[in-house]
Amino acid sequence: MATFEVKTKRSMNVQGDYVDAGLSVQISSMFSNPFDEVDKIHKAFLRVHGIDLKPEGYLSLGYLEYRMV
């Protein structure tokens, strides 16, 4: 199982809150691409930072980047 760090590529406005570039979470995945389990990324940002990226459409590689830790 691999551990990934997923972070924001750029600053954005999420439901009225300013989110700076580089805000990150860590998730574990059985896949080589953590975006195969995008729900884990969504839940991690909610749990760690209280930010819901899903309604704004920010749960994609256009807004987020990842690397294996």
C-alpha cells in the first residue's frame, strides 16, 4: 500500500474560504494513482482541514497534485 501526499496546486476560493497553494493531506491507496479513489481525497480534506472541495469541482488534477511519500 502506497502513501501519497495530495496538495493544492494554486490558491483558490472554496465556499468563501481562501485556500492557499500547497495545502496538503496524506492518504493511503492500493492504486498507483490516488485519484482512482477520489473519495478518499475528499474525505481527507474534510477531516484534516474542514474544506469540502467536491461541490466546487476542485477534486481533479487541474487543481491538485500528488506525489508518493
